[in-house]
Amino acid sequence: MLKFNKNIPDIIDINSISDFISIINEIKLTISSGRLVQYNDGDEFSNYIDIFSINTEGPWPDFFILYFLDSSSKRRYRFSCEMYHGAGGKWERI
């Protein structure tokens, strides 16, 4: 299972449903711990979806881009997935 222990990874490729579920769960745990904060960056292509509204059992949004801030390091991250066509996604530091 993926863990955002001491350091939140700069990049993670999401190539499967299990990758997707793992990162969703880890993001939720890290937000609950106070380490990550979700925010809306105003990007015209992003859609603000509360990460806690995404159920790991589905249904999932067709496409989303979500933004997060590491409250300790102030680093910013983007989590994007294209679920409709199964193209996968990415967690990346921005």
C-alpha cells in the first residue's frame, strides 16, 4: 500500500484501479492528519470535487484535476485522472 510517510512523493503514475484506490485512500488519510489541504486553484480545466466525496467503490468522475498543499513544506500537488476512457492519471508536484 502507498504511504505518504515523511515525504510526500513528487510524482506517482496511476495505471490501474488499484493505484487509483490506493492514492485516494492515502490522500484522505493525509488530509485527516492535517498534513495536506485540498484547495481550488481556479484553473479553468479543474473541477472542484471534495476528495472525501469520491467513493473508492465508484462511481467515479469521468475526469478530474484536484489540487493539494502540503501544510508543512508548502509544496503544491496536482492529482489528475481520466477515468472514462481508462487513461489513468498522475499525482505530481507543481
